[in-house]
Amino acid sequence: MHLEIRQTKDGSNTLYVPDLNEHYHSVHGALQESQHVFIKHGLEYALEQKRDVKILEIGFGTGLNAILTLPFALAQQAFIQYDTLEKYPLTQDVVDKLHFEQFILNPELLDNFRKMHAAPWNEPVDLSPYFTLQKIHETLEEFSPPEAYYDVVYFDAFAPEKQPELWTEEVFTKLYTATRPGGTLVTYCAKGAFKRNLKAAGFIVEALPGPPGKREMTRGIRPVL
């Protein structure tokens, strides 16, 4: 798959896939989007409820969401298990060209970013006493998650028009089953058809203010019955 490096409006880089005419992150700011959608409205929301947080990420990609999550585990001594799906991992050469060291200024954090990409697949790796990473080399369709297990799902797949097979009611029913009562699914997407599928799967659907360049984002909550 051919990839191109593109700079986004906050100065951070993302990847562009010409075959799909799609970017890995928002062109309005890759860093800002990840912090707003997945950290603020996913991770921080979960940490308000408990200190042992299990995360499932759909699309490891550049590792941006993972490396933004790690500092919360260290600073708050919160135990985070981070499982992430990626069927088509990036090469180290592509990761290096993103130059994430421009905003990962902490040398220890930058070292952990490199360790994330070098970590073996399909086995847990302890990056600190508070953060365990497991990269799972499967598609979402192939993945069989445990029931009522995850506190947060970072749903960071390509847009519905690019990967429609990942935005179906069937997929969100699988993720609903994998999410514990009170747990959440967060995503940058706010399209009506997606939200209807999310609601049909059982989630309570919240429309939240979006990151720069987007009016809304979405958080789904599995109700506590």
C-alpha cells in the first residue's frame, strides 16, 4: 500500500492513502484530534470512574493514540491494559518519517513510542508497571473479544465511506458485547447512519463537540442495567 506523509494544521504529521483518498488522522490536526476524541472523551472519562482501565483500539496505525494514553498511566498510576488491532502494520521506515519526536519531547516517552512499534505481535508487553500493550494482528471481523471486558473502545477506523464493512450494526453489536456496562466507545465520526447502527446495537448515543474542523464527535455508552 502506497503511503504519503502529510502535515496537518497543528504541525503534526499524518499519513495519506492515495488508493483510498483517505488520511489516517484529521487534516485539521492529527494530534489535536487524538487528544480530543480518544483521550479527553474516552480515557479521561473512564478514569473518572475507575483506576484499572482496559482499552480496545480499532486501528493501531501510527501509534499516536497509544503514546498519548501512556502518560496518564504513569502520572496517575492508573493500570491500563491497551489492546490494539492492526492487520496492516506500518514499517519502521514510515513511522520514522512521521517525526513524532517533534511533539514527544520526553526522552523516556519517545523511547516507549519506539518500543511500541518494535513490540512483538499477539503477546502482552509491559512498558511500565502501569501500562501493558498488546498488538493484535487481526482485522476486527476476525477478532473474538471477551464479553463485558473493555472500559473504552477507541474506534479509529477509516471513515464509513472508505471501510463500510467496519461500520455495521453487526460490528457494533460485537463491540457492545465486549464493553462492560458503563463502558464507552468513542470515535471522530458523527454520521447519522453510523449513530443509528450504534444505537441499534444497544449503546446510548451522545453527540459531543468535535475536534478542530469537526462540529461533532460521538460517544456510545453501554448502559448499566
